[in-house]
Amino acid sequence: MSFKKLRKVRAHEDVIEPSDHNDLVDNLKIATSILQDKLPKIDPTIVDKVNDLKNFVSKIRYVQYGDYVFADDHNMLVDAFNKVADICETLKKLAFVPRESYSIVARAKARVLAWGVEKLPYKESYSVTTSPSAIRSGIDPYDPAWCPPEGWSEIIAFDKGIETLKTDMNYTIENNLFKGLICPADTPYLYRDGIQAKRVAVCFRFTHEAGEGNGGFDLDYMIAHADRKYWRYGINVYSSSFSILYGAYPNEHYVLSGVTDTGWMVWVLDYEQEHFWWYDENKNIVDEHSTSYESSTGWTNRAGFQSPFSSYSIPMTAKLWMIVDWFAVLW
């Protein structure tokens, strides 16, 4: 059992290969195995620490081409390195540790810690691991324009399906993107359930597929707590384009009109500030307002999209697709 040689890379400067991350994970697992096999009964404190290390390392994911390494991925490695270092320091204080066993652990520490171990702030992202990136939009969920100072509790990309999200849309996963048919549909939804969110951000775009018929629907973007604050846009779908408007007659205004593709957007809703922001792919604010609506539908503990109303001509062959790159939640 030998440790893998690690190449030197610079965060935010070099193109990171999957092996740069995965070899670190493998080396941690090798170090954990050495500790378990060679030092099983030295001291109960060591046994507990090694078991904790094993459990922690098992949660560190491997990456592949197309993935993105976030700050929390890197920081989990740093935490694991520090656990190994702590075990080594504990062993050093135990005079009865066999010299051979300590030597093995010392070498494990040296090899595992050969790569840099400085933590990254959670509001920053780490380097794109590969080309192409799993974050297909190129828009960073950890950008401080929309990421809270404490970071996200969860980021959902779609390299493994929709994971913890719920939807009733007809959808496919194409190139790590969620592509859901939002019109014509009855009441399409896509949300994270079972949480009391403080903030939610979604990077997505609408694209139009020409056809016959006209349709329209209301789209709620909500953080559902006891008072269920949310905002609502109306979206009109025509045979060759669509429009997005905000507000109620006679005071509504069009945010976009007669378009076929919105381009990448980040929609952010903050529960504590009761405020919504719509950013374009260049981080310009397209629209913002307070979340003054309150739901009467009984939604609780949800964060995401839901359409309570839709109508369209029959048959309607024009389509509007929702393409989602990532979904981030703080709770």
C-alpha cells in the first residue's frame, strides 16, 4: 500500500485534473487504513479519533471530468488532513507507541500533507476541475453577489440527477443540466422540500421552441415558512416567442418581451431580508423587489419554483423549457 505522488497545482490559476483531487482522497484513505491496521489497540482515544477520521473521509466525494470542485470540497480535505495531523501528535505523546508503527504514521502524515492545506472561505469557489465544467453556465454559485457570507448549506448540480429536488415536469438531464418542460404543463414545480430556508438561488434559463398555440402561467418562486413569502411572475408563451411580466393589472410591467431565450440568470430570494433579485449572466440586476406576497396554498418548508396557475390553447405545440444549472439553498 503506497501513497500516490501529488503534483503541485495552484488554486484559481492551474487547470485542475480529477486526479489532483482524487489522489488526495485516496491518500487519506490509505493513511486511515494504516492507522486502523497498525494501531488498533494503543489507546481508546486513538481508536475513537481513527474511527472519526474514517467516517469523515468516507463522506469526501471523488470527481470526474465535467465536475466542479467547490470550496467545501477542498475544505473537507483540509479538515481530514488536520485530523491525521492531530492523530500523529497524539501518538507522539504516547511513549509506548512502537517505533515502527509511529514511523508508518509519520510517513503517512508527510505524504498526505504534501499538498497545500489552507482553507478557502466558503463564499469563494475553488478552481474548475476540468473542461468542460459541470457548472455549464460558467456562473459560480459562490460568487459574493448572491452567496451569503456563511456559504450555502447545499448546492445541487445535476450530474447525478435531481437529487433532493422534487418535480412533476417532463424532464431530461442533458450535459449535467436539468431540462424541464414548463409550458404547456398543468402546474409545474421544482423545489427543495422539508427545509426552512433562509435564502435560495437558482441559475437557469428559459428557452422557447416554436410551435402553434398561445399559453400563459404564473410562476411562484418561494421560500415557504409560516408566513410563506414569495414573489410571482407572469409568463406569456406565444407561437414564436415569450414574455415575462411582473405585477398585477393595470400596474404590471414587462421585464422581457418577445424573446426566445433569456440567457443564463440567477434568481435569488432572501427570506430574512424579504427581497428578490434577478441577475443576468454578467451579474447585472435585471429586476428586484420585496417579497410582499403571502401564499394561501398551504405550502410549508419548501424552496423553489411552483406554478399555481396555467392556461393554454389546445392543441399547443409551442414549448417553453426551463434549463437549470445549479440550485443553492441556505437554511
